[in-house]
Amino acid sequence: LNHKEAKTYLRFVVKDYGKGIENTDFKKIFQPFRQASGETEKLYGGTGLGLAITSKLVERLGGRISVDSILGQWSEFTVDLPFDRAPVDSKALSTMLSDSRIMIVNKDQDQRLSDNLVNTFKLNVVEFESCAELRLLSKVKGAIDDTRSYICLVHEDLYVQSDLMCFAEAASRTTLLTFGPKYMVKDNSSRGHYRSLAHMLPSAFLDSLIEAKAAARVTPASSTESNQLSASGSAGIANPGNLIVAPLPARDHGNLKVLVAEDNLINQKVLRNMLRRVGIVKIDIVDNGKKAVDKSALEDYDLILMDMQMPVMDGVEATKLIVHRDKERANAAKVVFVTANAMESFEKQARDAGAYGYIAKPFNMKKIEGFLNSFETTSKESFVVAS
């Protein structure tokens, strides 16, 4: 798509055949906390932030977003983004990894990257079905080439630290990366974690491998183990989209049982993964306030993470009902709002509803970990905020 400035643009068009939008509401829907109608908010929930955030992102990228609609028939959103990046230099990427052997320990054939990496980038890739195979390889005389560096990419379900340590003793120039949706690897050895290998841009993936390899080479080791597995935290690693690089939590919160009340599927997944990363495995999820009230009446929870705006019953009403119902219980669950509406007036509203505190969206590992540390160490009468 060529605009008159002679730039190249990428155009994305999303069209749905739903209720449509009134022409008079076109500007309103891009404003924070605004939706086309009160009926939309009541029936489907949401914060009214999605389009506001999207429009800001598009503007910062130098693009533009527009909407067209016929009420009762369809709505169509168009995003134009400038595209001026040079083509990927596959030869340069190949050269930077030419001395590396990529060892992939994977259980899911649908996530295979090896064919693409070998055919397009001419890399040296070997696939294994278990970490035990890496251990056996390290015992074979002459199998390890001291002139090469090794990048071990291990699925979290197949991760066995003792086997990887054995391999790293034989191959001293080893960088370890892990992948998988559950973020199960708890030790300090992994230099980074990919949520998934499926549908990744190979060039972005290889960029991240190069960065991890370089960081491992220049970061001084604090112990023999960290030298062997390049385990020095997250310094110097690029983040190409779905590569998650974060220090592991200092405190394990695995004793907590948590109920999440959130109607947005993406937020549900993000919260579940973040809670798992800090050791919490007892997690239940519901998608509206009424279900949160009913679920918490049947089961005991330490913590209820409550979205503010949900269909059927919003978070404030649900919190008031839960707090009133459980006021005589000695170990009643503490309700914590998870909200983008963290304005000055919100704290009073949260306190009046009986909440223990709130976590401001967008949330991240630092906020979640900090809040949970406060939750387990401060007085339960305190009001805790993570913003």
C-alpha cells in the first residue's frame, strides 16, 4: 500500500458481521473507558480500553486507524502502519551462528523449527526426545566439539537439570533456553523462556539466540554452575515478542489458593501464567462477578483477584456480597481488584467495597510478585496497592 508520501505501508483490516456501530459513536469508541452503549458494557463487559490503547499504539508507530460500519450489519476497522525495514539478511544471521550447534529437546512435532532453520539459514540443528539423550551424548568420546558453542533449547516438560548439568560439564560453552506455556522451570539455569516455538518469525527467533549467546559470553559467572549453563539472569537478552525473560521469584507462593474473576480470555491466560511462575498452582477462573460469589461460597480461597467491569455482575457488587457474607469467617478470602481504572477516586471505592487492595493494569511479573510478597507479610488489615 503506497501513500502519497511515497512510503510503504502495511494495511490490516478486521471486519465482523455483528450489531454494527452508530456513525455518531465512531469517535467515542476510541476514548478511554468509553463504549458504544451502556447495553454493550452490561451484556459483554470490558473496560472500554482496547480501542483507546490500540489507537495510541498505532499513532506512536506512525500509522493511522479508522472505522466504518453499517448499523445492524457489520463493522470494519483499518490500520495502516509504515513499513520501512530492510529485508532480513539471512546470510548475516547464519554467519553469526555458524560456530553454534542448536540442540532442541522437544516433544511436540507441531512446533518443529529444525527444517526451516536448516533449509533457510543453513544452521547446525540436532533434535532430541529427552535430556537424557543429551547426557548420553556428552559421555561419547569425541561427540563434543570444543571449538563450537552449544545452544540447548529445552521444552519445560522435558527439562531435567541434572542431565543438562552433565552436558554442560562436557560442553563448557553452553547457553540454555527453555520453552512452553506453563513456565514450569524454577531453577536459575535458563537464560530465557519462550512461550511457544510455533508460528515464530525465524529471523526474530535467531536474533534472540544471538543475543542470549552474546550475553552468556560477556557476563561474569558467580559460580561454576552459572558459568556452565550461562545462568546470570536476564541481562542483555533481546525480547522479540514471545520471549519472556524475567528473574525467577525469590519467594515461593505455592501455598496460596487463588480465584480469578476476569471475563477477558487473554487476561485470564496472562494471570494464570504469571501466578504459575511464582509457584501458585491452585488456580480457579470464572468470567463474571456472580460466578465469583457462587464459587467462593463453595470453596475456600486465600485470594480473589477481581476484575472491575464484567457482565452479569460487576466486580464491586460481587466484592460487597463476598465481604458481607464472609465477615464472620476467620480465614476469609481477601478480594483484590485487578483494574485499569486506577484513578485517585478508585482507592476509596475499593476500600468502601471491602477490598484488600488493587493491582493496576497493565500487570507484569514485578507487580504480581511485589503484591504477593506484601500480601503474605503485611497485616491483613492493610490496604495494598501495586501500581
